[in-house]
Amino acid sequence: MTQPVSPPRDDTPKVSPVEGPSQWRTLAARADVRTLSLLGVLAALILIGGITKPDEFLDTRNLQLVLTQASVIGVVTVGMTFVITSGGIDLSVGAIVALASVWATTVATQEYGFAGILFTAVIVGVGCGLVNGLLIAYGGMVPFIATLAMFASARGLALQITDGKTQIVTVEGVLDLGGRDAYILGIPPLVMVFALVTVIGWLLLNRTTFGRRSVAVGGNAEAARLAGIDVRRQRLYLYLLSGLCCGVAAFLLIVLSGSGQNTNGNLYELDAIAAAIIGGTLLSGGRGTITGSVLGVLIFTTITNIFALNNLQSDVQQIAKGAIIVAAVLVQRRTASTT
């Protein structure tokens, strides 16, 4: 009796709709629309500033000031974007910037000159990031709690180091870097550093295995672990990166202000998170965009500048920022529900 022949087995791996080319094209199209929308908002703000205060807002020095102010929080936001993309959060970035800035401007540190200040700011930032990463990745602590503890500790230590006083920088090399004579083709050095950090961050997130692993961990940590990714080590690296960005931002702030204060970096954590969210980074993790985060920083910095030039109260400014954040989150939820 002839045995029935079973159909040949198809071992070709199936591609889920989420991973299919059409879905990727859809996501890319949405990203382009989001970027164009942010550029439209930024252009509208520039138009408003040009109409309300044309002489002051469109002045070259004011535009240089806007970009310089955006540079400090922008560097912090690049690190925050990676953390949020991985499904984490870092509430300690502002406090780390404060601690790094005051530690790097003590009399003992300034005796080592430019290199001593830069090295101290960076190493303090990385050290704080290491503590955060170890507590979260290997200590099993929730990111919110671990970074909140770092926030309190770093602020307290910064206050203890300064005793509530402003520490003035006396190193000529650092002060000269913040002067107009250091501008190259009209571009402040701080803006160049911000641009360099942005490019590196974009390449790291979009063109490296590190970036793909960060997105995978944020999308589904268990699936990433089963795929062979060391989730704990990846999270440690991400908080190290965030701490590094805080250290660089602290040095930029020292150059910008010529001093170190325990109040430095106040509310930086909220501004960085807000900029990343309105830029399109998903708060729940799994999606991040450096370009969007940078545009978010520029939007918030421009709003602040316009309000300052028009002598409007800061509370109205905060309300405007809050409205933008709420609108961005609602758009994210709507986009996620249709994906």
C-alpha cells in the first residue's frame, strides 16, 4: 500500500509584519513627518521671534547665545535619549552636572589647569553614571528610584563641597574658550562640541550594534536576552554614557559661566526628558531619535529666548512647555495605537 507523501517542510524563516520591509518604510515615513513637523514648529518660533523682536531676536549675537545655551542641555539630552530608548529613565542628570561642575572648579582641581578641570568633570560624570548603572543593572533597582537617590546624593554633595558659595574659575584657558575670540567662523566652540556629540550619538544609535541593542532592550528586554544580548551589561553601558554626557555638559557650563555652583543643572532632567519626548523618543522604550531630541532642545531654548526678550513671566513659559509636552505624549499614544 502506498504511503501518503507529506508536503515538503518549509524551513524558511518567516518575517513578521512588524519586521517586514513595508512596515519599516511606514515607520521611516512617520519619522520623516515627525522631523518635518518639528522643523515647522521651530521655523514658526523663529518667525514669531522675528516679528515680536526683530532687532534683538535676529541679531547674530542673540542667535549665537541661543545655540550656546542649547549646547549644554543638548549634550545631556543626547545621553538621556539613549537611556529612554532602552526603557530606562535618569532623574539625576541635573544633579550630576552640578556635582561635576563644582568638583571640577575647586581650588585644588584648578591647580592642574585646563586638563585638570576637564578630566575631573568627565570622570565625576562617568563615576555617577557607573553607580547608577550598577544599582539598576546588577542591583535590580528600578531606574526611577536609583536615579532619584543619585539626584539627592549628588545635590547634597555639591552643596557640601561649595558650602553654598560660587566657585570662580581662574584658569585662563577655560575662560578664553568662552570668549568671542575663540569663535571659529562665527560659531562658538560650545556649539561645535554639541554638534560633534550629536553626530557621534546619531551614528552610535543608528549605525552600530550598540544602538541596535539599546533599541532591542527597550522594545522587549526578555526577547533581547533570549537573542543573546547581555541586557544587564547593556544597561550599565547606557548609564555610563549618560554620565559621560553629563560630565561633558558640566565642562561646557563651566566655560559658559566661568564658575561652578551647586545650583547648576537645575531642572535639566525635566528639560532633557521633555526634549527627547517631543522629539519622538518613545517614553516606554524601543524607539529613539537623536535628530528629534536635538530639535526638541532647540525648540525649548528658542521659546525661553523669545519669552525673555519679550519680558514675559517665567510661569507662562512653563505652562507653554507643559502644553507642548502633553501634546507630544498624546501624539505618541495615538501613533503607538495605530502601529
